[in-house]
Amino acid sequence: MTLWSYLSELLDRLQVGETVGALIDHVVKIVRETFGGEARRQVAFTVSMIALAAKMAKADGAVTEAEIAVFRRIFVVPENEERNVARLFNLARQDIAGYDIYAARIERMHAGNLEVLEDILDGLFMIADADGGIHDNEIAFLEHVAAIFKIPAEHFDRILSRHIQSDETDPYVVLGIAKGSHPEDIKRHYRKLVAETHPDRFIARGLPAECVRLATERLALLNGAYERIEKEFAV
């Protein structure tokens, strides 16, 4: 079965007429009871991204087509499966439960796996930036989600720096290494990050193959930061 077949099965199991306030609890229950192993990890990640993206879409006051389009850029969604993605997106968006409740359930669903939770946060930043910039209330939303995910503040700052790019952006923060480090140490650290960002590593920790574009986007940001540091040493 494909990822989208799993998602379709999950949606088919949602009870008709279910109260919207219980949606996230019911979704988590279905994921745990219906799927196992790799399928469970992939469905859990996908549901997490769709649900929190829907909640965040309200953070700047409106849901834009650009935000939905970016989700399609992160995930390879076959045309015949877009209906199921839209259905879950809209269910989560209309749910009376707050995003903090969603984030807490999702943190537990991933058993505190920090790497995967940071991947989710990274994808949410990409979606937030879809309309040409990340708004202050979206940053506040993402910072609160990161706190619920128990993501350390320095990790959040590194992810934030990757997505808030300007001439003032510190490339050392983006790479997560101290300014003034020896060039060879920086190079080794950068190569380690590149290896960790390889799509195969993403898939190995439970992300679906359909969202490896997240790895491509992250790699481009890491490359940009390293190139800026190289130019500093070349002066």
C-alpha cells in the first residue's frame, strides 16, 4: 500500500457525525491501532503535518492557496489523492480543539522523537513562508509548538534562522556551530549536516518517501549558509 492508501483508510475509519472536538484523539487512536511499523510512522508524520498546517493557516488570519500549494511541494500528492488531503486539512481547520492540544497529542504520538518533531517544525516553517514571508504571529505559533514538542531553544533558533534569511542572518546559527570555529571543524560539521539531510536518512527515521522534498529544501539552505562562511574565510 502507498502512503495515500493508508491515509484514505484512516479517513474511512473516522466515524460519521463524530464531534469535531474529539477529532485529534480519534485520529491518534486509529493510527496506533490500525497501522504498525513503517506504515504507522509514515501516517503519523503525514497526519501531523496536515493537521498542524491547518491550524497554523489560521495564525495569519487567512488560508491562502499558496500555503496549500507549498504543502503539495513538500509532499508528492497524486491528483486523485488531493481530495483526501484536503478533507483532513479542513477537518483539522474546523475542529474546535486548539493547536496546543494538537501539538501535545502529536508529540506523544511520535514518542518524543526529537529528529522527527524538528522535521515537522521545519515543514511548518516552509508552509508559513508560502505567502512571501513569515508573520510575527506565525513565529509565535511555531515557537509555542516547538516548546510543546520539547525542542530546545537553540534548535528552534537554528531552524528559525534557516527560514528568516536576510543579510543579517548569522550563517553560523543556521549551521549550529560557534562563530570563530576552525575552518576545518566547520567543514566537518557542515558535511555531517549534509549527510544527515540525505533523503535516505529522512526515510530511515520514518518520514515517507513522498516528502523527501523537505530534505532538498533544507539542503539548499545549509549550502547557502556554508557558502557565506566560505566567502568570509576567502577575504
